[in-house]
Amino acid sequence: MWFDSGRVCLDLVATSGSRRDIEGTEGIRDGDELRLWLVGTGLVPGRTPLSQIQTDWVQAFRALRADVESLVRAELAAAGPDRDALARVNAAAAGPPPGLCAVPDQEGHLVRELCGGLECGALLAAVARDAVELLTDPGDRALLRACEGEGCARVYLDTSRGHRRRWCSSELCGNRERVARHRRRVLAARPG
């Protein structure tokens, strides 16, 4: 999974079919992949037991992802937001986020842990709030970009110096572009 978009809500969007040339790619196919995503983004501390993730959690996160993506794409296109998607994101954001506690680990160091149990609605609220914060912050909205890599549809915040970042990942899309550019130069330099 990919966690380099600059915001948790954009990391969720990155789990969708983010390659235009590959139909039907899905980054959260089941509870195990959702579990990996939740821990990878830091929404759930790594040592939190996640045995209660059900199919309905996967579907709820996919639905939130579709709504957030709709709003982000509208922002990138300078279009008005889909009112229904906005209402659903706002409703999710209005819920209580997960409670965090500091507890000592085996060595006596304080570590984060979720308090009061793990609830799907609370985790959805955390992601939806992140989307609301992104979409209502003029500074962050100005940094919102779509990857220029061929076939890539990922979005990210451009926090690079000079704000000239072109790709979601220099290692992935940037490298593909550099290799393609090199091939074009080699082919153009060949005689005949």
C-alpha cells in the first residue's frame, strides 16, 4: 500500500483503482487489507487487536473513499462539489473520533493505544475530518495535485520545495517517466 500522499484521506483515495490503465484495481479488497491500511496510516496503533473488522467495514471505507475522491477531483477541476458526497462526508466527520490513550509498553515507555474499543464509525470520522480539513484549508487546497504519470490517477499534496512535484512518487511514476524519456531519446538518436 502507498502512504505518501500527505493526508490520510488522500491515502484512502490512493487505495482505489489509481491506475487509469488497469481496470478494477482495488486496494481494500477485504478486512485484512483494511487492517493493513488502518495500521499503515497510523489511524490504529500497530499493537491494537483488529479482529472485529467485518465486510461492512470494508464497504463503509470504500463508500467514504468514493465520496472523498469525488470532492477532491471536483476541487482539482475547480468544479462545484457533489452535494450528496459532501453531505455524507460531513455526516461521517460529525461522529466522534477514536479515543487515544497513552499506556506503558513492556519496557515502560509510553505508547499510543485506542481507548474505549475499536469502532468503524470512529475511524471513518477521523478520515472524514481529515478530508474536511483538507478541503476547507486554502493553503492545503493550493497544494493539491494529480499525478502527471502516464496512467496514474493518484492525488497528493505537493509539499516539495518550490511546489514543482509532478508525480505521486518519484520512485514509481517519476522513474517510469524518466525511463520512457530515455527510450524516446535513444530511438530518436538511431540512424534511419
